[in-house]
Amino acid sequence: MLKKNVIINFVGFLLILEGIFMWVGIPFSLYYNDNDIWVLFFTGLLTSLLGLVLFLSTKNKDKEVRKREGYIVVSIGWIVMSIFGAIPFVIHGSIPSYTDAFFETMSGFTTTGASILNDIESLPHGLLFWRSMTQWLGGMGMIVLSLAILPILGIGGMQLFVAEVPGPTKDKIHPRVRETAVRLWGIYVLLTAAEIVLLYIGGMTFFDAICHSFTTMATGGFSTKQASIAYYQSPFIHYVIIFFMISAGANFTIHYHILHGRFANVKRNEEFKFYITIIFFFAVLIAAVLFFSNYGNLEVSFRDSLFQVVSMITTTGYVTADYEVWGTFLLLLFVLFLFIGGCAGSTGGGIKIVRHLLLFKNSFLELRRLIHPRAVIPVRYNNHSVSQDIISNVLAFFLFYIFIFILGSLVMSLMGLDFMSAIGSVATSLGNVGPAVGSVGPTDNFAHIPSAGKWFLSFLMLLGRLELFTILVISSPAFWKS
């Protein structure tokens, strides 16, 4: 039987945390003398109080989290956080439509970066900070943050970790879930702090450096400027953000190994090597096309190429140039990038590098199996045999992903979007990327999408952020049978 008290208790705890985090932007509102101080204060207070009521009302109940409760808590957690996280924008009036505010907030928590704002810089600093904070929290996941705290409260968290952490494998850096969560968040905070310092040195204001560091490490892409990173004409800032986008798109166990001097483990990691290879292969290819097309000098061509490639593959979604005007060949490459994604165990979205790698390996081995039908030829990854269960999981994921993409594109086309805009909006929402192609390209936004379309794309953002199966599992009739 489903343990409703477990779900209510955990959702209450998430709301307490969310309300507290809403207050973090108040000092910036005070410093800049903005008019959103009381909105953030009272919204945060009411959110935390409601969470406290839910938490305390189920405090002494059985709190064992089984798989079913884990899947439901993770799914409901993201929805509830987005429901309450949208309220400050509506009350303040900066986003008067609740549909738009929910879309913006879901885009934040899922680190998609798709926006409906036509004048980002008109928002008061407290709300801008909260907007960036939603991505930073969503990047590593408030579920993982909670796992660092819940054992103190007597709540187990393994099933939540399984449901939340992206990728076909869960590479824990410590056998205990809480210690894993603490170490992951420690690395996340350390990298964020390092980027803040470097961006501030590079000429950003302290406020902009914090906001952009939050959204870079989350691979979210929300900027405090309407022109995104193109606003900053500084090669230093561009290269700093490129470095940290690559870092955020890598498996966080890689950073753990680097910090502990275990470089041999990094060198042996096939996913990381494949990730770096495809980034620089496409960056050099596109830079060459741009350079010989008289786009600019070699450094500018390479920097703009590398920035856009890294931004799309890591699903960050920042832009420094309009890739839609680079020609049909390069535009098709950027459509392809919407389906790649970061590494498993990173803050990046998308299909994930490891799934592509396993799919390629299995496909090539299938040719050998046809030649030698009696031979047992397993897929090997990082010098280990990969079980058939994982291969089946990867194949099923690709099948579901493509099916949902096609179905979603048909739905968006029925809402009046042209072909490129329909496939672009669905691919970028499902992959948690941000900018796409067509009317939702790098110089446009999602404000013109019909209200029904925004709710549908919000659902796709959640579906993509939780890697399809978490949502699909709770949608199946078998899940609800005793």
C-alpha cells in the first residue's frame, strides 16, 4: 500500500527549503533598493509555513522510502516547487500570467533555460536572483540536497537517489547515500565559487557573476541580460564560461577523482574522453567553416564556435552568436546537438553521452554477432562488461525518447507552430537545452507559444529532467497495483 505520509512529509520538507531559499535574494533587493523585498519575504514565509505544517503533521509516521514512494516524491517534488516558485513573479507583476510564470519556473528548476521574458533586465534584482537560484537548485537537484540532510531526521533516501540522479548508472562516490550527496554538493559549491571569482575578475558585477555562475554550473542558461552572454564582449568571460560549462557537463565523479589526484581514473573514463572528443571535433569543424566563410579572424571563429557547441551539447543554452545565420549545414548540426546531452552524473540534460556510446558499441558488435552467431560478445565499457539489462534499458530509452519527440512535435504543430519551430521547441524542452531553431531560436524566446503549448512543454521539461522513466513508470497501471 502506498505510504502517503512519506510523500507528504518529504514534500513538506522541500517546501520549507524552497521558502528559505526565496529569502536569499532579499539582500540584493535591499542593496539595489528594489520593490520586490516584501514579495520575496512573504512568499518565502508562506511557502515555508505550509511546508512546516505538512512536515510536522507526518513527523512521527513511518518514513521508510520504498521505490514507489521514491518515484512519486521526486515527480511531485519538482511540480510542487515550480507551483510555489512561480508565485513571486505573479504577485510582483513582472510575469502577470501564472501560465508564463509556471513555465519560467519549471524551465528554471529543470535547468532548461527556455524563457518567455522579453525584457529580462527590467526585473528587480531579487527576482532575477531567485530565477537564477531555481536553476542552481535544480542543477544538482534539491532531492540530492535533501539526501544530505534527511538521514539526520531519520528519513532514508536510497530510493530517492535512484529516482533523481540522471544517467543509466548511479556512480556513487561513497557507499552511503548521504555522504555521496554531501560530496556532490561540496564539489558543486566549490566550482560555483571559483567561477564567481573569475567572472568578477573578468569585469562582471558581483551580482551578475553570482547569477551566471549559478546558471552555468546548473547547465541552465538563464542570464540577467536579454542578449545572454553576447552582452559581454570579453573573450576572458567567454572562455571562463566555456570551461565551467564543460566542467558542469562532465560526470561529477570526474571532478572528485581530479580533486583527489586520481588522474588515471579520469584517463580511463570512456564517456569523458568521448565527451571531450566530440566537443572539440565539432568546434574545430564549425570554426573552419566560419573562418573560410569570412565570419571573422581565426580566434573569433573558434571562440564563437566552441562557445555555441559547448553550450548546446552540455544543454546550458547560453549564446554569444546567432547560429541560425551560419548556413543550413551548420544549422542542421545544431539541431543534432539538441539530441546529444551531457555526461551521466552531470547537471546536463539530454540523452547523455554514455547512452550514445553504449548504443554505438552495441550496434557495431551486432555486426560481429551476425558473422559469429554462436559467439558471446558483450559490450565493454571502462574495461567492464555491460549487462544486457543496461543495454536493454538504453535501447528502450532511445525508443521512448524518439517516440515522445515525434508525438510532441505533432502536438506543437497542431498548435500552429511551423515545422522547424515545432521540432525545435520539443527537442529543446525534452533535452533541457533552452534555445533551439525557428521561432524559438537563439535570438527569440517562448513568449509567443500558446498557453496550452507552454503547459505541454513544461511537462516535457519535467519528463526530460527526470529521464523519462521516472514519469513513465508512475503513469503505468502496473505501478498502482498492490
